[in-house]
Amino acid sequence: MARMRITCGTFLLLLLAIPAFGQIRPVHTFSIVARDPATGEMGVAVQSHWFAVGQIVPWAEAGVGAVATQSFVDPAYGKLGIELLRTGKSAPETLRGLLAADGACDVRQVAMVDPNGNVATFTGAHDIQAAGGIAGGGSPAQISCGTLTTGRDFAVQANLMSNDRIWPAMAKAYSESKGDLADRILDALDAAQAAGGDIRGKQSAAIIIVKAKSSGKRWVDEVFNLRVDDAPAPLTELRRLVALQRAYNHMNAGDLATEKNDNEGALREYSAAEKIAAATPGVPQSRYAEMIYWHAVALVNMKRVDEALPLFAKAFSLEPSWRELTTRLPKSNLLPDDAKLIERITKQ
């Protein structure tokens, strides 16, 4: 993505804008920002004993970077952090600049990652203990209002924790975890909770993962953007939602393949979606039925009716109302306008 060069004057105006943003809220928590060197994807995830933590802590934009802003949180670090990263500033440059303009930086905790894999994490001197952070391969340095650590590829941070083993456990889990970026990030959050977590307990969680390059379409560029606003086990629920989103990502890919007349590709994607949904605990039958149903519809439109009929039968057994929906699809050109065919399908 082309980036403009930011002038000193514009940079100062952005920094001076910090106090203009909303109220400071005590969102004490643990979080991670990271970039996958293999894919370039960037992400941020968080858990807290605070309602709807996903509203203000995690920020991310494809091709730009990701930010976590917490402790006595000022959401301006998220908004302005993304804006400055978008101009080509590195994560350490951006975070240092925002801290220098913040008269209350000693109660902040912030982390950032940029598209080149540079990371920075800061823990304010007056954050509620236990508090600290680790940046991949970096060493901490004292600045005027706290501790700043810069490094590569990931940063973990936590405050108001039950003990000081939380963020080292997160760093270890992320570094040793396998799988894609979402898997590794979730493993880090699970490790934090297993090590003791927030001293107050748990309530909400969120994850955002974006692609390496921006298409200019947020709805395309976000691989995951999920929130659990209030739950007794938010990380368990977040994992369930991530699995379900993976399934729907395959469904979307199947739809795109169908549009391109890539029938075999579409069927592979639909099958992958169904397998994920079927293997995910807590997925309602209606979700699984929908995936099977649209797979069957695609087969009919490929003139593979005999393969579609068993899938229709399975979908109807899970959700009988899909029979009625089937009769409505020809008028929308989603199934052939063939009364005998529709009758054959609905009798399954």
C-alpha cells in the first residue's frame, strides 16, 4: 500500500490530539500483538475482567499494523497509533511519540506491531502490579514514565495479574506454538490464564487478525474480528468462535470459487467448512445445517443432483424449515425454475 510521508507538523498535531479522545477507563488485562513472518498477517488479542474489552483494547488494519491499549486505557493510542503506522512510522517510533505527548503515560500499557515485524510494548511505572511485558528478542529500557521494550514479531503485556509469571508464560507459549497466527495467539492467551491470569477473574475477550496487504475493503482484509463481551469462560468461547469463523471463511471461499466456475474448488471449500463445523464443540445444528444446505445447492447448479440429494436430506433432518426455503430459491435464480426438480429435492 502506498504511504505518504508525514510532516513534522502533522505528526505533532496528531500527538497533541490525544487528550481530545474519550474517557480513560480502567481496562486491566493481558494481551498480545503479533505478526506472522510467513504470511505477513498481523493480529491482536486480549482477555480481561471487564465488560466488552473488544470495544477499546484491540485495533488493527491490514498492511498497517496492530495495537493493544490497556491498563488505564486511552483509546486514542489505538486510533492515532494506526494513523501514524499508516504513514510509514515504525511501531517503536509511533509508541515513543504517543507516550511523549501523554501526561498520564505512567498508567498506560500499550503494544504495537508494524508490517515489517517491528514491535514495541510499554508498561507504565504506576500500572497496578503484577504488570510487565516482553517483546520478541528485545531487552527492556527505562524511559521517563515506565518500561519500553522493542523487538521482533510479537509482544505480550499484562497488568493487575495474580502473579508475575503471566507474561513470560505468554511469550513462551507463543514462541513454541504451532499452527497459524490465530492458533498461536490463542495459545498465548490460554497460557496466561493457566498461569493465574487477571487477579479479578475473567469476563471478556477479543481477537482481530488482518491480512498482510490492504485491499481497501475492511470486510475482505479482516480474517478474524471476534468478540466475547461477557462470558464465564471467554477464552473457551473465543476459540469456538474462531473455529466457526474458519468454517465460514471456507464457505465464503467456496462461494467465490463458484462465481469463477471453479466447481471442484468450491466443493473442496464447502466440505472443509462442514468438517470444521462438525468437529467444533458447541456449534448449533442450525449452523452445520446451513453449510450442508448451500453445498447441496451448489451441487444442483453444477448439474450434480444425485450428489446433492443426500445433503439436502441431512440438512432437512437438522432443520426442517429449509424445505420451505428451497421452494423460494428459484425466484431468486439460486436454483433452477423446475417444479419437478424442486419437488424431488423437498421430498428428501
